[in-house]
Amino acid sequence: MNATCAPEDHPEHEHPPLDAEHLQRAARMGAAMGEPGRLTLLALLLQGRHCVSELTTETGESTSLVSQRLKVLTDAELLHRRREGKHVYYSLADDHVRILVRNLLSHAADDHQ
Amino acid sequence: MNATCAPEDHPEHEHPPLDAEHLQRAARMGAAMGEPGRLTLLALLLQGRHCVSELTTETGESTSLVSQRLKVLTDAELLHRRREGKHVYYSLADDHVRILVRNLLSHAADDHQ
DNA sequence: CTATCATTCGCACGATCGTTAAACTGTTTA
DNA sequence: TAAACAGTTTAACGATCGTGCGAATGATAG
């Protein structure tokens, strides 16, 4: 009758965050990273800040599209934005994000057997 | 006239993977993590393997929905699937994924200054 | 065959992507 | 200062994709 599957697998490991708000934020970050176009921008920004026009020429995409993608990434709190004269420079928000992006890309590069 | 923005920002840092295939795979992983429902499952699996019915009762969602989400996560190579009698047990694919999920959740928990 | 656990299918709804064009912001020139 | 311009952002639209629900289908044990 009782259908519990693995009774010994129920420690109260209160890891970090199972509350809705943090989950929402984490999901937003994941979703932002979850598109090749945006991930390409993140990969480029891994090697330092870039302005929109730079990213435009490096990716071959239209300025509008690049800007839109940067907005999604910024709203997800992955990027930092700074205006400097005519240009707007974007860079990864912090080291935590750097690690996150690096891990995602490097894991995908593995053949993970 | 010439509108190059930051001429000194062009080192050939060939980090890891900017080729389309890896990018695609990384993006798929990101997208899979990019939804609260699926991220909840990943968080639960962070503390050990679970079968579908366990996850169903723990999340309060329908079996169908949980199974669908698990499929997305498995297709993204984030989960490992193992049948054991009537039950199907899911667990995080490897330590790399564990780190990835942990980082994503913990970064979202930070107030990121 | 029946009961249980899990996956898949078809459909409706909403979200997201990329294009085009218009609007906006700050810089330069006169 | 105003006008012209380069760089960036936003709005609107069609097309595509993803989500979640319920019903039908698979798989496994007794």
C-alpha cells in the first residue's frame, strides 16, 4: 500500500534556497543564458567589457537585436551597464556570474562520458 | 571618423568554446534550468536521487507535468535516468552539473551587492 | 488481467525570437 | 544655442516555440 520509494533519502539538508523568490530569480538567470545568441554575448564579455557596436560587428547581428539581447541579460542581473561618451559598455555583473558562465560553457564542451 | 571603441580590448583569448555545437548544448542546459518548476526539481535532486512519484508528492504537481519536466532536463543532459522495478529514479548527471545548479541557486540567493 | 507507476500525444494558450521602423540620448560641428 | 549625426533603445508585428492540461498509451509487478 504505502508507496514511498526511498525512505532513507529524506535528510533535512536545507541546502540554500527553495523559496519562490530566489527560485524565480535563478530561473530568470538560467533562461537568460538559455539561448545561443545571448550566450555568445556572455562568452564575448567573458574576456572583458564591450560596447554595443563592438558586439554588433563581432557577432554580425543587427544593432537592435544585440541591444535587445543585452537588455534581457541585464534584466536578469547578469550584466553591468555603463555609458561612456557615445558608447555604452557592458560587462559581466560580478565574479559569481563569470564563474557561472564559464562553468556552463566548459561543461557543454566536455563529452561528459 | 573611425568608430572603433576600445582598440586595446582585442586579445585573442581563445577561452573555451565559441563554436556553434557547444554553444547550442550549453544554451540547451541553460534553458532547461530557466524555469522555476524545473529548477525546483533540480534543487530536490541536489540532495539525492528521487523517483517520479516522490517528486510528484514533494512538489504537489501532476505526474504528467513532473515527467515532462524531467524529460526536458534529461534531454539537456542534466539528469541521469535509471529504472528500478516499477519506479524510475532520476539524479543529477554528474558533479559538474551539481556545481552548476548549486552556483545558480546560490548566486540568486545573494543580494549581489 | 488488474493495479500501479510513468511516459507520450494532441490541443489551447501564452511567451519569446527576430525584423523593421521609429524614437530617444548624447556628441559634434557650426 | 541649434542642427546634424552616431549610437542605442523601444514599439509593433508575424512566426515560431514552450508550457501545461487531460486522455490515451507503455511498462512492470503480482
